[in-house]
Amino acid sequence: MDMPPKANERYLQMNGRAIYEFAVNAVPEAVRAAAAKAGVRIEDIDFLVPHQANFRIINAAADRLGMPREK
């Protein structure tokens, strides 16, 4: 006989640490790919507006890109 699921098994759960690690790698990778396709260097980008609500991820991505946070 199947047992009913436990309360915490009934809902989707987010692994925040794994998402953070993915995002801080994926965002800079996507920026580098877009810059290369556009034929510009990261240093030539004046402003970057990521579609990301997590400020820690934005800052970590900026650090990995070597971009000042004011950009």
C-alpha cells in the first residue's frame, strides 16, 4: 500500500544554493557570449541591466566579469 506523501514532499522546493551557483556562472557566461557575438569587449560595455532580482547574484556576476558595480 502506498503511503501518503509527507507535508514537505507535496510542494516544489527550491535549492537556493544550487540556483545561486548556477546563476553566478551562467550570467557572466551569457554576457561574454553576447559581447563576443556583438564584437565588443566587456570593458566597452557602459551599462548592464540583468533580468535578475537577487542583488547578491548581480554583484557576484559583476565581480566575475570584472565590471564595476556602478555599471
